[in-house]
Amino acid sequence: MLGRSADWILGIAGGVLLALMTHYNGILANHTSSVFGSWVAHGLGAVVALVLVVLTGRALRPGRKAAGGGNGPAGEREGREGKDEAGNAGAGNAEAGKGGRGSGSGSGQRAAAPLWSYLGGIPGAFTVMLASIAVNSDLELSGTIALMLVGQVLFGIVSDSFGLFGTPRRRLVLADFLVVLSVLAGSALIIFGGA
């Protein structure tokens, strides 16, 4: 249960940082342009990421794995579940050879990331530019973040439904549509509630 709490805290912290980033980029875009704001955000982000890579050293040694067979809590769970009492790999570690998230191959090496996974900066650049424009409109920060959440939920459901970009495919259920309606209703309240 503690691992799940940490996931929730990290998710909320990521959302707060996303809102802060959108706010800062919106201010910068208001004084310059959305393209320049995106360039600054990604340039500075690249520098910070490089510092983190150097400090942690994990990206420089991709063959080295944490004890337990993977990256972080997900990899540790896979490592525990994937071995029997004698330490032999079992059915729980079936994803290891397939290059699943946080898993490695049977030889102790991580599977190579698909080439398309290196393209995350492209939608990131457009996200920063579009959010910088939207945050300086009548939507302001809360409306922009709310609509970004709508887009994320809708794309997540479509991605899950069709198994896009390596996500596990799953069937849509009524609860998925209720989530979308709830997020849309909440977004509408944020945007139109104070008008």
C-alpha cells in the first residue's frame, strides 16, 4: 500500500509541476513568443535533465539494474514476483524477455527502447507552445490545465483501447465514459463557473 501512496504523491507532484511550468511558460510567452517560450523551457529542461543523468548515472549504465530486476518499484515488484523460492525465473517474469516497462531480458540487460520513444520532445514542444497561448487567453491557467487534462484522459482511453505506443490493450467499460464526462463537467465548471 505504501508503494501506491508514493505513486499518488508523485503523480500529484507531477501535476503541480506541470501547472507551474505552464504558468511560467505562459508569462514568458506573453513577453516574447510561444515558440521562444517552448525553446527556453526545453533548453533549460535539457540542461537540468543532463545534470540529473550525471548525478544519478543510471542512464549512462543501461545494463546495470537495481536489485530485484528492474527500475524502481515496478521493477522490484517484477523481480519479486518473477522468481520462485529457489530464485528461478517463473511465469511472473514472462514480460522480461519482451522488453516490458522496467524489465530486462533474461541476460540481465534492459531491452532497447523503441526508436519512436525518443520522439517525446516533439509533442512536448507543441504542448508548451499551445499551453503558453491558451494560458494567455480567457482560459487562464486553471482552464488551460483543465482542458489539458481532458485531452490526456481522452488520449489515454483511446490509447488503452487500441494498444497504441506499446500500452496494454484493454476494453472500454462504462466507467471510462463516466470519467470523461466527469472531467468534462469539472472543466466546464472551472472555465464557465466564474464567468
